[in-house]
Amino acid sequence: MGAARTLTPPADLEAVATADRPARAGGAGRRSGPLTWVRRGGLSTLVFALPLLVVFGFFSWWPIVRAVVMSFQRTNLVKPATWVGWDNFRYVLTDPDLPVAIRNTAYFALLALVIGFPIPLLLAVLMSSVRRAKGLYSVLAYLPVVVPPVVAVLLWKFFYDGSADGVFNTILGWVGLGPYAWLSSPSLAMPSLVLEATWAAAGGTVIIYLAALIGVPGEVYDAAEVDGAGLWHKVWHVTMPQLRGVLFITFILQIIGTVQVFIEPFLFTGGGPANATQTILLMIYQYAFGRSLGGDYGAATALSVMLAAVLAVLSVLYFRLTASWSKT
């Protein structure tokens, strides 16, 4: 054993290690070289991905760049554009209708969160707890999403008939209520729009929650049931913590979606009555198509860019503030 220790002295070990370093360094260099990248299929991957990148850039990023450039121009897409700098932004910010549109959009987003955010979660929990016909309930919940938005709005516009013979007023008349001027009342118009928007969009969120609930271990619910927990205790102490990450994502997505509401106020009321349903996207549409014969696309894109910037900043702040919460 003593003789074996003297076969490789420390100097020899250091020489071997020193001699091995260039070979390893050379191997690392070859692994990260362009030729090795090509041999590993990097070039073929780039060739196959290049059409997708070109299409995505042309149809997704180029319109964004073009909109930013157009926001500094005065153009109606017919005559040559003229560079006006920040004039479009000054014009939009001094428009007296802008505070009204911001207030109405915030009101719509708030109502949509209060009404539309808990309802899909409640439906998903109830549907996941049933023993039979889960597929049927899922189809019924998702069915409003399949209905074209224009058809849905026209259908609900018929329901919102303000006369005593209207569908909703007839139902409320059975209990001695109404009739109500749903879309003609400044106080009822926006809640009416939120109710239809919630019905039309809740199905997709229900499916997301149902998919997330599948990943919750059944043993957790069994343990809670053994401890005597009822349905609502299981929802609050088991389901909600398990869905925390999904809830954070759907929350910010719903804020972004509700701030960009357009179809409901455009088709239901056109921004009325008395500008009670005037929203930011409806104002953008009016800049581009409604206020002048040629259209003021510079002002429309300026307001669009400002809205996109606000939503981007809000999203970044939201994810930074909730990064630790969604992991705990």
C-alpha cells in the first residue's frame, strides 16, 4: 500500500491536470462554435422557423411599429402623411370626451371584475363537485363563447327591450317589478352591458378553472372532508390556494380584456345614452371613422399607443407585485 502511494507524485498529478486543460478548453470551444451549431441542426431549425418568424413579424410586430409611427403623423390613409410630432397626443389629451371615456371604461372594468370574476370560479367549483354529466355542464357553460359576438348582442338587445313586453321586463313583472329602460337609462346601461359581456365570456374562464381543478389531488379534499369541512370551507382552504397562480393570470387578463371593451357599447348603445357607455376603444373608433369624413387616424393611433403603454406598465407592475404571492 505504501509503494502504491508513491507511483504518482503530486508534481506528476499537476502536470497531468495542466496538460488536460487545453484539451478541455478546446472541446468547450468546439461545442460552442458555429460549425458545431450547424452540425447539431441549428441551421435546419432556423430554416424551418424562418417562415414563421417572418409571418409573425409581418402580421404582429409590423402593425405595432406602423401604429407608433402613425401616431406622430396626420394622415387619413389617402393623402400623403405629414409629420406633426406630439400634436396628436396633445389633441387627444385635451379632448373633453377623454375623461368621460376613461371613467366609463374604469367603471365597466370594475363591474366586470365584481360580477364576472367570481362567477366562473363558482361555476367551475360546482361543476367539479357533481358526480354525473360533467361533460354536459361543460358544453353548456362554454356554449355562449361559441355564439358569434354580434349574434349574442342582438339576442340580448331583444331581451333588453324597454317596453313592458320585453323579455326581462315580462319576467320581472311577474314579481311586480319594472318595466325598466335597460339601455336607455344612463344608470342601467353600463350594468346591462356588463351582464351580457359576463355571460358571453365566462365559459372560457370556466374551462380554464376546470382544467386547473383536475390537478388538485383528491386526497386533499378527502382529508378536508374527514376533518368535517363543508363545501365552502374546502373551496376557501383547499381550492383557492391551489388555484392561486391561475387566479392571478386570469385576473390580469380580465383587466386587459375589459379595458379594451368595444363590441358591447358599439352595438348596444353607440356610446349613449348621454355618453354613459362611451369607452376608450369606442373613442378610438370614432376618431378613425366617425368624427370626420376622411378619418383622423393619427389621433386614433395616438390614443391606441397610450392605452397600450398604460396596460403594459400596469401588467409589469402587477406581475412584480404578485410574483411572490403566486409562489407561496
